[in-house]
Amino acid sequence: MRDYTFCDPNSKPILVCYNLSQMFGFGDKKIIFATHSNRFHTDDVFATAVLMLFLKDKEIEIVRTRDEEIIKSADYVYDVGGIYDESLNRFDHHQEGGAGTRKNGIPYSSFGLVWKKFGKELCGSQEVADFLDKKIVQFVDAMDNGIKTFKEDDDETKTYLFIDAVDAFNPFWPEEEKFDERFLEIVEFAKRILQREIERAKNLEDAKSILKKIYDETDDKRIIYLDKNYPWENILNKYPEPVFVVKSRGEGMCSVNSVRDNIYSFETRKLFPESWAGKSGKGLADITGVEDAIFCHNKLFICSAKSKDGAVRLAQLALEE
């Protein structure tokens, strides 16, 4: 088990895991993290997660405090302390003038500052680190600095955001205010999210070259066939020709997917014929003449057949419409 303790100097220390080095007198010096006490936010949660992943199996003590003397003595300080100096592992952004902004104008929070220093090494490449900065880190930094990055017109139908999931772990009336225990719970969750996102981003980089080769070797580039579940959606749409992607899904089925220029929109380069909407089995086979046709979505952005030939034929028919 990884050894780390967790305490709030304003209350009695809380032992989270057995500190084996302390109990038996061996191991390296304990590394002290310091961040603010009481209510936690997405930036300090994820800054903690990044540092824990970076330091791997080191023995760590997390101190949530506003005691200046304790903060000064810590090895890593973030979201508290009033200093940004990455050479000293100080990562606050609340001081006068903040801690800098990106070229796109989004200022840094503690998460972004920690990521800027350790993201490349954690991810294995600057490309992956930059990708995740745009996908995750910048959103957290913007929100923590009071910059809205989304549109909401109706509070009753507000989108459930990343920051909402973190805030759900904060004690909520009339619960006992055990902020420190809840903080550690959500940090473990944040660590797993980052691990998965880093792994996925690395795989996405590998997929780009594979998909380019498939694209280059396809004669009719309007229909791209994939024999594996490659993450194609935001890669093949960068090429002008693809209209449909036929993908083997296993279990005797191939799907035909409409290409979207913007993966966050349901606007596609071409929909399937309206007469196919909601049809399945024999009904769809009779309309299309494709004997092994399986199903077409009501919204006409995806359909399927049992074979590659059947799926390609559905795509060809849709192109003829």
C-alpha cells in the first residue's frame, strides 16, 4: 500500500493509511503537500492528484491549512501561500496580479500551474500534455478564475459540469463538515480520471498515424472502412472527403456512421434517407435492398448491417440520395 498521511493542523490529525516508514523507522523523508483548508475546489483537488501521480510511491503528507509557518515549511504548496515560483514548487494564483495567463487569455489556477511544470513528464510528451491542457486543465483554470466557458440559458436544465462532480464531495448541510476526509476521497477519483485521460490521449496520438494510413490507402475516400474500434471521430473529420465511416463492431455487425465536422454537434456531412428512419430488420432490408441490414436510427446519423459488404452498400446508397 502507498504510504501517506493526511492532516489538518487546525484539528486533530487524521491517519488515512498506515505510515509504515514512520512505524518501523525506514524509508525516505516524508514529502509535505500544503493547500488550503475547509471547502475544496476542482483546481486544488486536481493539483493534488497531479503531484501524487508524479511522485508515484513517495511517502506523502497532505496538510490542509492556512497557517503561514506550516505553509513555508512544506515541500509543495498550491492554491495557498500567495507565491508562484515553480523552481520552489510554489503554485498559488491568488496573489495580486495572479500567476500569468495562456496565449488564449485563460489565466492559470493551481491545477494549471502544477500541470505546466509536471504535465509533460507525467504524460510522456508535450503533445499529450498540451492536448489534456486544452481538454481538461484550461476549463478548470477558467472556472476557478471566474471565467465562464459555456452557455447556459436555463438554471433548471443546467448541464452537469466537471466542477459539479467535484463539488458533490464537499459536505452539504446538514452533514458533518468533514472536509479533509471528503477531500481525499475526491482526490483518489481525480487521480483515476487523470490516469485514464493520459492513457486515452496517448492512444489517440497513436491512432492518428494509423487512420492517416487507412485514409491514404482508401480509393473512395467518401467511405472509410475500419476493422478496429479506432477513435476516428475527431481525426477523420479533419479530411474533407469522408462522409461515412463503416466500422466493424464485432458480434456480427458493422455500423455506418455519419461524419461530423464538430463532434460536439449532431450536424453531419450527410444524413441517411428519411425513409430509413427507425426501420430495422426486414423493414429496412425491403427499403434498401440490403438483405442483412439491421437498423437505422430515427435521427438518421447511424445505421448498421451484419456484414462489411452490407454496411458499405448502405453507405453507397445514402451517397446516391
